Amino acid sequence: MSFIKRIFLFMLVNILVMTTISIVTSMFGLTGYLTQAGIDYGQLMVFCLIWGMSGALISLALSRKMAKWMMGVQLVDEKSQDPRLRELALTVYRLAEQAGLPAKPEVGFYNSAEVNAFATGPTKARALVAVSTGLLERMSKEELEGVVGHEIAHVANGDMVTMTLLQGVINAFVMFLARVISYAITSGSRSNDEERPSYMMQSLVTMALEITLSILGSIVVAKFSRWREFRADAGGAKIAGYPKMIAALEALKSLHNYGPEVEPANQKAVAAFKISSRKGGWLSLFSTHPDLDKRILALQSTQFKGVHSQQRA
């Protein structure tokens, strides 16, 4: 799946969530923040926080189950008959212990020609690490260990939680600003004999604003996600070793340049949690991952500084 389609679908999912919330709240008349005097901003903010965060928290709670269902993840463990799958499980368990995770993550694989992996789950004790069959078939043991180290670092850093909470806060602000701006716009166009602006007009303007503001909000989420990837690379290097982490990123770069990236539509929901994604000009503003060259350079720079410091000591 092309970069442009992936970014479009990523934004579309969040926009649909916001629009659905608006439709539900309109149908049930959940507009208590509107008074004869105008908007009760305190009540509106509470309303938006509840609705914006509740959807994000529900998604987080179901993230592991949804990922397994949507992507067809098959779980494996140290008793698996396939040597590659057994080695994968043992590698995840070993690196998870090194990272100090409170429990072993679930380990699985999903059928896909893309070379990628992801981690998800509501807590550090209830995480899932999964890799594609394309990655298992085309990466060496050392490169695979670097990828697993990166995903374990995501779990240890609590990235699934922080990404979800950030999206919830962004959603709350989008809802708040959309309603405030919509009220201001529709109030200015109401007739003299109307005490309040047209309910239908206000709902339509609110939904249009939510779509626009959600697109802008996704830039903020994507920027945080890119920073999170650099941090996971550094964490993966500490867990698996710098040479293995750099080798993994080099392999991803080489394999992605070799042929088209394959990503079925049902994998978009976890795209932000995968180890890599392609760049795409100005659309990089919406990319959840930094350019692989920049990630490799950052690791090499950190490794060099560490070696230089040890030599001076």
C-alpha cells in the first residue's frame, strides 16, 4: 500500500471516530453546554474531555485483541515446532527480561509480504509483539534481534499508552474548538427572531470543522510519534546492542528500497506502532516514522559518543 493511501486512511479513521461522536451527541441532544446566554465553556471542556478521552481509552484497552483479530496474528511460544518461531519467542522473552518488563509479552506473527513488526497492548504487563512473515523470511538472526529490541523498547517506554492519551487530548481540543468556532459562525448568521442558531446548521459546521482540525491535529500526533521512534531505537540499541539495532534499520532500508511495500487495509490501525514506514515529500508531516537514514545516523552518532566517552575515561 502506498504511503499516500496509508496516511489518508490513518487520518480517515480518526476523522470517522470524531464524526461518529458528533452524530451520536446530536441525536441524543447532548448539548447541555449551550445556554440561553451562549456557551458554558467549563461544561463544554468537561464534555469534550470525557468524549475525547473515553474513545482513546477504550481503543487502548482493546488494542491487543483488536490487533490480533484485524491482522490475523498467530501466537507462538518457546514450545513452537517451527525453529524460527521458537527462536522468535525466546528472543522476545529474553529481551523483555533484560528490559525489566513485569511479564512476558505475547509473541506472534502475521502473514504479510511486508518487512515489519509492531508492539501494542494496554500495559507493560499485557503487551503483544508481532512480526510479519516477510520479516522472518528475509532478516538474519541479528537483524531480527534488533527489531525485537526496538519493539520491546516501545513497551518499556509505555509508548502505547502515551500515544493513545495524546490522541485523546487532541480529540478533546478538536471537539472543543470545533464547537466554539461553529457557535460563533452560526450565531453571526442567525435571523433576528431566533434566540439560538439553527441546530442543523451548527451540527454541519461542527462536523466540517472537526474534519479540518483533526487533520491538523494528526500532524501533532505524528511529530510525537517520530520522536518516539528515535527513543525506541536508542532503547533497542541498549537492549539488543548498537550493531544489531543499526543492522536491523539498514536491512529495513535495503528491503524497502528493493520492492513495493505491501500493507493490507486491515493493518492501518497499528501502522503507527510498526518499526518503519516510507517517507513521502511534504506528506512526511503526517508520517509516524522518521526517515530510516536519519534514524541510522542518530544511532551511529550516539554509539560514537559513547565509545569516545569510554576511551576518554
